[in-house]
Amino acid sequence: MAEPAKGQTLPFPDIDPIAFAIGPFAIRWYALAYLFGVILGAAYGYLLLRNARLWAEGRPPFKAEDIWDFAFWAMLSIVIGGRLGYVLFYNLGYYLENPAQIVNTLDGGMSYHGGMVGLILAVVVFTRVRGGNWLSGLDLIAAVGTIGLLLGRLANFINAELYGAPTDLPWGVVFPTDPLQVPRHPSQLYEAALEGLVLFLVIRFVTHIALGLRRPGLVAGIFGIGYSLARIAVEFVRLPDQQIGYLYGGWLTMGMLLSLPMLLIGVGLVVYAATRREPLLRRPEALS
């Protein structure tokens, strides 16, 4: 195993994973990332919903003011789905032996794919209850979801978790939680850049320049493709979960495996949205 090369690594920022504490209660950056991801996502979603010209027939999936009600649904669905996804996909044997630990989220066990499934179910139900197009609802969360991804991956970096394989590249980072203390790929920052910033800019172009929200399902499909490709690419330099390792004795990881269905669904949504007949855009007064 390579030894750390002096002068050729980036210093790890000495940031306490606990943002602040009030008596015995500690608030972690990871929890704040979830909270502000939902708040900022809801604020951006509000602006999208208000802009009737972006949507098919001038009709968003639900009224702009309803986004704050949905934010509560979103927070619950992400936490519940993320936790159940981690239990089922990443450490089922342990939790079957210790069922009381399933609700103990202090161990940090959360699955992005599980959280995404929970969020999809929440937006489909919420949108249908309000009489909107559920595909447009998926487009909405795809447009705002990159904000939460960016903040979440930055929180992973602060927690010194989910880091990458050893590297001799000049931007390698020695993480304080690494028992080997060797420079590693800051894979959390790779994901923050690709899944968060780059994907946000791509989707922003699609929603506001190409007017992709007028084709329900298109933005959601682009998100699925973009996230999956970014995640699979980073998985090549990101260490797999210790309790799982590489699957089938090779290079395949659980993150790659869970991203493949998302990739296929994304392609299907893009094909469907691009080939269906685009409805005429009605006047914005249709919202009243």
C-alpha cells in the first residue's frame, strides 16, 4: 500500500462533524444537509412552479404554495426510504439479528437509492391527490434534487466517510478516519461536483432554455441518466461498503448495481417524453 507523499496531498479541513450542540443534543452537519437540502429545494421548486410558461399546457403539477406541504412529505420519505434502503441493500443480516437498531440512524446508515424511491412514491401520491400530472411531479423533484445531492456529499466529506481508493494524484486527501492514513480519492467531492453542480446546470439548461418541462418525464429521465452515469463512474474510485465489498469477486459494487435500474428507467422516460406528441401550450391563465 502506498505511503502518503508529503507535499502531494490536500489537507483535510478540520471541521467537527457536529455543527453545534445544545446540552446533550448534538446537531450534525449531515442532518443539516438533509434539512437545508429540502428547504432550498422547496424554495427553488416554488420558483419553478410559479413560472407557468415552463410547464405543459401552462399547468405545473400542483400550485406553487403547496410546495411547503410537500417539503414535509419529502423529508419524511427521504429519511424513511433512505434508512430502509440501507437496511435492505447494505446490511440486512446485521439488522435481522439486531432489529432494534433499524431505527438507530446515529450510525449514519442511509441509502441514496432508498431515499429516492421514498421520494418518488411521495411525489406521485402528492401530485395525484392534487389532480396534477405525476410525471411532471417527478420532473419537479428531478430539477431540485441536485441541491440536496450537493449538500449531502459535502456533508459526507466533512464526516470523512465514503472516501475513495488510495491515489498518488496531487489532490489525494488523508482522511482522519482512515486506519491506513494514506492519500485517497475525495470521492465525496467528485460526486458533489458531478451529481450536484454539473447535473444541476444541465437540468437548468433543459428546463429554462430547451423548455423540457413541457414534455412530462423528460427532466426526470435526464436526471436518472445523469445521476446513474456519475455514480457508476465515481464507484470505480470509491471504496465499497466494508460489510459488502466488491460483488462477485470483481469490480462491481452495490452502488453500481442499484444505479443500473435507475439508468434504464431514465432512458425509458426520455424516449417516452421525446416521442409522445407535445401538447399545445395554453395561456398561463389556465392556472387560475
